Amino acid sequence: MPLWFFPALVGILAAASLLAGIWLMLHPRDVAAVFARHSSGELARGPGKRRASNGAVWTAIILFNAGWIGALVVWLFVMGGDANLVTDASL
């Protein structure tokens, strides 16, 4: 693998996590609606029309968590020195 592979992979995973996190912050009513318990009334969706589906919210949550966890795993792999065996550093 070339030298730029691992930094690019961390960058892609971080960008995906960032974009999913921004989307989640822009849709707080939809996130609240996914986790709302209708009987207890602890979380209630605010007024207005709901725009995002439950599937879209869950996809964003999964993408957000997969992005930062994947970036952390790649970073630990690189910092531990295990990536030296698969990286071609010759010029």
C-alpha cells in the first residue's frame, strides 16, 4: 500500500462521521422522535412536520459511529507500528 493510504482512509472516515454528525444536529426533532417513548412522554418531538424517516436517522447514527470508531481503529493500527509491514515506503 502507498504511504498516503492510511491518512486518506482516516480522512474519509472522519469526513463521513463529521457529515453524519452535522446531519444529526440539523434534525434534532427526528432524532427525538426515534428515541421517544410515547407512554412516558420524556422526549417529545417539537411542533412542525417531520421530514426525515426513522431509517434515515438510524443510517446517520450508524454512519457517525462507524466513522469515528473506524478512524480510531486505523489510527491505533498505524500508531502501533503494524501498518509498517503493509506499507511500501520505498521511493
